[in-house]
Amino acid sequence: MKNIIEFKNFVDILNSKEELRNGDCAINAIVTYKWGRNKTEIDNLRVIFRRTTIEGGRINMDDGRRINSDLFHLDFDPDYQSYTFDEENKKIIIEGNSSKMGGPYTVEIIEN
């Protein structure tokens, strides 16, 4: 439930969100991916926030130039990752752990 509240609080402050037909919304965002020992990648990506149906709370990112599905997780689920809304910096932080990323990883999303 905490993840859904953090998700909603972030979506509520977005200024330029595109409302999608099905009730979801999307933004252009600066995405910062951190993993391993001091590895960081930054890209501009379209991010979709799933607000309806059984997918509510999920976050999906389109492939970018540097951050893409071949190398990174682009789909996040509140049942498997941890969400934190950083109100001061107006960003949502996703934390997870996977073999694909070699252990813990953090994704920060800020509206562009």
C-alpha cells in the first residue's frame, strides 16, 4: 500500500502529464539509473504511469538511447520494487534487486 501512496503523490504533482484514453498518464522524464559500484546512466525517456485496472501502480518506460530493455529493467511493479516520493526534489525513486542488474539498483524519475 505504501508504494501506491508514493506513486499517487508523485503523479499528483506532475505539471505536464499527458492523459491517456484509458486513464493512465505519461510524461517525458529525466531518468537516472544507478547500479553496481558507482555505475550511473542518465537518459530522457517517456514514462507511463498505470493508474487503472489491475496494472494500477505500475511504471513503464520506453527504450531510450542509453537506457533500454536490453540492459535495464524498464517495467516496475509495486509488488516487486519499492517506491519513494521525494517531495522536495519532485521525483520518484524506485529501488529493486535483480540478477540482470547484478544486485541492487535505483531508478530516479524527474519530470522533464
